[in-house]
Amino acid sequence: ADWQGEPVQIMQTLGPEILKLKDAATSGDFATVSKNINTFDVYASGVFKNKALQKEQTMSAVDKISVAIENKDQTGLKDGYDEFVKVTTLDEIFSLPKGRRGYHIVNVKSFGQR
């Protein structure tokens, strides 16, 4: 049985990393985006593993990013990245204010902070 929290954990872990690549995608930094192409792939297949339509749309955007990297197409890279962010609604998700963090809340990220 799959852990039901996997999609949320993947979103929380990889979502901010993908959003940090916006400047690289916009400026045509193929090396940086190409180094992180697996992040897009894991995000798409993990977050949307039970949502076939969204997974298909997201994987299509990842394919566009990959083709743009192969062809060194700056406009294609920007368009593919923008489509990925639009389909996944990452901008909306991570633009929300952070909730209150309680003292006793334990999550996966808290284990590596010591």
C-alpha cells in the first residue's frame, strides 16, 4: 500500500525547488534547468499519481522543457516552465501565507535540523 502522504510530501519538498528555477528558465540557463529536470519529472509523477488528466498535462509540460533544453530553445524553455507552473498551480499554492507553526509539530524536515 502506498503512503497516503506521499503527494503532499513531494509537493512540500520539490515545489519550492521548482519555483526557484523560474529565473533560470526565463533567462535560458539550460545547464541549471537540465540539472534539475528530474525534479520536474518526480513532482509530476508523484503529486499527480492518482490524477491521470493532471499528470498527463504536467508530463506534457516536462516534455516541452526537455525538448527545449535539447534544442537550446530559450522561448520553448520559458513556455514549458510557465505551462508546468500553470498546470500545477505552484504559484498559487506557495503564495499563501504560512500557517502558524506550533512548538510540538513534528514533520520530516524537522529531523535534519539538528
